[in-house]
Amino acid sequence: MYCFLIIKRSRVVTAIILLIAFFSASNFAMFIFGLAGRGFPIQAESAIYTDEEQDIAVQMVRGLENNGVSLGITQIISHYLMIAVNLQTGEKQWVKSASHKEKLIGHFMDGLLVHHRNGEFGQLSLLDIETGKELLSEKEFRQQHKALIDILSNGAHDIVALQNNLYVEGVDGKF
């Protein structure tokens, strides 16, 4: 019986020592490879837009990830997301991946207007605020609102949506 207690006790002591060694080694590795203490700051890229009932809030955000230092230059990776939160429950309603070439403009035609700055001409699409799904794709928007796309292709710099009206800034700086 005495021998059994010594063996059982030595297993517990060995397990505790191995656990402490594991935590020490993993923390040491985190500091060596620069992973410990790294933050992931999140910045707002747009205003917060809500639906008519104030049940859902949508915002475009950018997360900055430090990817290490190379030749004295810090490498930063940006991640862009459009996030919808249910204001009644506090839970995520939907999340949509975005890029630095997209801008959430605001409410327009019963949806959220997104400006895509890819290629020569700016393109627009319309999202459903409750589901995040496209109501009008870039191609459909271009076909249905050709006059607006022509204005954008003639050097429009910024777009603002206020009270379901769209204001486009031209090269002269006026809307």
C-alpha cells in the first residue's frame, strides 16, 4: 500500500512539473516569436447605420494586424469587415468581408449603398441591411442606373447619401 501511494504521488508531482514546464516554454516561445502582447486594434471606417426600427446597426471596420518587423519596417495587415449587430440582443446579425477599395455610403433605395473603387470607374451595389445579401449587384446597379454611373466615371471623388438622396462630389470639389 505504501509503495502504491509513493508511485501515485510521484505521478502527480511529475504532472505538475510537466505542466509548469509546458507553460514556461510556451510563454518563452510567444515572446521569442513576437506573438505575446500583440494587439488587434479595430478602427471605424464608416458611420453606424441602423434600420428604420433601430433593431440592426451596421458599420464597416478595419482591423490592423502586426505581421512582424522586417529590415526595421513594421508589417501591418488590414482586414476590412462590414458588421451588423442586432441592437435588441447584442448578437452579430451578419458579417461581410470587404476590401480597402470599398466604402459603406449609407441608406439609399431601401438598402445600404456600397461604393466599390476598383478599376477605372467606381461601381455601386446595394445590400439588404437585415441579411447583408446584395439587393442589386454592381452589374445590376450599372444597368438600372446608367446616368449615375456615367457621373461617377467622369471624375467623382466622394459620394454621400442623406435622406435617400445621393450627393456626388466632382473634380471641382462641389456636390
